[in-house]
Amino acid sequence: MRLQNKVTLITGAASGIGKSSALLFAQEGAFVIVNDLDAVKGEETVAEIQASGGKALFLQADVTNPDSVKAMVESAIAQCGRIDVLFNNAGISGVGALHELEPEQWDRVMSVNIRGVFLPSKYVIPHMMAQRSGSIINMSSCIAEIGLARRASYAATKGAVLALTKSMQVDYASYQIRVNALLPGTILTPFVENYLKTSYDDPEAAIASLKSRQLGNELGTPEDVAQAAVFLASDESKFMMGSPLYIDGGVVFG
Ligand code: NAD
């Protein structure tokens, strides 16, 4: 097992990539702290892990709210004693060209996707500094590097997460804390299905168009990203520091 007894906090772990990662991390021996806004789906994720012999607990918190995140981290430390891996996965979509966006829409995407990386990191890092070890995985996206139509706010957040990852890595390298970023391409999750349904008259045609941008002509699965997250969490990636890891079917070359 590659993550034996590593205490791992995954934000937004009740759905999609976060949920797949929670299941895979537990299979690899981690104790998984499942965070989400959605308590019903979060508890379902924990029940699935426990049913297959894994170890997990659910902690509800809104990653944009400092009091909520601080209480979550304090509870995690009280129950588990340490946090070895923080996977800042929670995120929301933002659709529209810049001039179409209302300031409130812009602020909401910034808040979940950037503040939602800042706050869990802010409260977990002092514990990792005291331990002198830790792996932080930040969820960026290949959209940080390629232009996609009508995704201005979302792209801005994922570019910021990539820059933040490098900056964090420099600040915490001397504490043996590694900070790396995942850059998925299009992965079929509820997040993407919802985006397709609300943005296109013909979601099937939109999926075909997205597939045609991939070198392999297929979209990714949540498990594809979860495997990469396990690698970044594990000691197998010990020489990766501040790195962007692409899981995108070659879309950045398309
Ligand atoms: P998803 O919608 O299936 O899951 C996201 C989860 O985050 C949900 O369970 C949701 O309740 C939770 N969440 C949202 N706001 C939250 C908050 N304020 N506090 C706590 N939890 C919150 O999405 P997904 O497709 O699995 O995406 C996960 C991450 O991967 C996101 O950061 C997304 O931007 C990123 N990503 C996704 C894709 C893709 O194609 N699906 C591609 C690149 C990057």
C-alpha cells in the first residue's frame, strides 16, 4: 500500500474527482478525512470507504469560510493527531466571457477556487511545519495553460492556483513540505455534466467536440485524476516540488 496510515484531508470529496480520490486513497491505506459542503453525500462516501474495509470520517466545512475551515482542521487534529496530506480539490465552475459576468459571479468563483485553497492550507500548514513533513496537492486545471471559450473567471482561478502552488513550495520546502498541482483536462464528473447541460443545447454534440480536442479522442475519468493524486501524495513523488502534473489526454497539445 502506497499511503499506509497517512492521514489525508480531501476537500470537496463528496463527488467527482474528490470522491474517487477518497476511495482510492483509502484503498492505498490512508485514513481519509472527507470534507464537503454536502453532508449527505459526504457521509455516503465515508460509508462506501468503511464498507470496503477502509478508514474515513466526514467533516463538513465551507472552504471559503475561515471559522468553518479552522474548526474542521482543529477537529481533524483532535481526532487523528496529524495531517500528512492535504488535497485542495473543492471547486466550482464559472461560465461566461468576461463582459457577461456579474461581479458577484466573478467573486463566487474566486472565493471557492482560490480562497478555498488558501484557507485549508493556512490552517493545516502550521501542523505540517511542526511535523516537518507533508504533501499538499492543489487542484488547478489545464485551462491555466490553454484558452477555452467563455471560461474567463474559472481560467483565472486555475492560473492563480498554479502560481500559488509554486510560491507555497518555495516558502515551505525547508519544512519538508511538498506542494504540487494537478492539471486535469476534461473529466466526466457531475461538475462537467452540469456545465454541458446549462451551456449547450446539445450536450452530446458538445461532448463529441470536447473529445475531438484530445489527442486520444477520449475524455478522462475521475479515477485517472485520483491515480495522479495518490502519486503526488506518496513518497514515490518525493523529488517533485512545485510541479504541474497534467492528466489531460494531451489536450494541451491539441
Ligand atoms: P464536482 O462538482 O463533482 O465536485 C466538487 C465538490 O466540491 C462537490 O461535492 C461540492 O459540493 C464541493 N464543494 C463545492 N464548493 C464547496 C465549498 N465551498 N466547500 C466545500 N466543498 C465544496 O467537481 P469535479 O469535477 O470533481 O471537480 C473537482 C475539482 O477538479 C474542482 O476544483 C475542479 O475545478 C477541478 N477540475 C475538474 C475538471 C473536470 O473536467 N471535471 C477539470 C479540471 C479541474
